[in-house]
Amino acid sequence: QVQLVESGGDLVQPGGSLSLSCAASGFTFSTYAMFWFRQAPGKERELFAAITTDGGRTRYADSVKGRFTISRDNAKNTVYLQMNSLKSEDTAVYYCKANWGPYDYWGQGTQVTVSS
């Protein structure tokens, strides 16, 4: 059974940091590109970070570039998101996605709230 389970969401103050994890099971993780999306209330889901199968290349949306870092550990079947200098506009539900060809798998999401 394919599963992606995000964890690490929390309430954090502006300027703070948070680390998310997404643990994968039920498929060959190392062959899938991984992505982080987020969806704020009333807004469309936004793709903001991506990483290749071997972790050698990453890409970021301008909204998070320089503040967020995506990484992966294929031995642990896990993708990570380190978020620094958090802003109120980063408040959203954060989702990870795995992709290989026509196959997409999604996690259930984890809530990140940035507020004082």
C-alpha cells in the first residue's frame, strides 16, 4: 500500500524555523522525484519545491527561495523540508508528492501556522 505521511507541522512565530518530513512506503522511493506543495485557505495549491531522484538538483518558487531547503534520504525513504525565516504568508497545509511518469502519490498534509 502506497503511503506518504507528512509530519512536523506546528505553530511557529514569524522569523522562526520548522522542519517537515515526509515518509514514504509502498513504492520504490528512490526512483520518484519529490515535491512539496502548500495550500493556504482560499487559495490554490502551490508547488514550491522539487528535488530529483538522487537529490542532485533542487528547484524553488521565488516565494521560498533562500528560506526553504528540500532534501531527501533515499536510505530512509524520506523527503525533508527545512523552513527558515518563516512569514505569516507561509501559513498553509503542506503536502508532499511523489512522481514517476504518470504516477502521482500524495500525502495527507500537515498544518503549518506562522503567527505571533
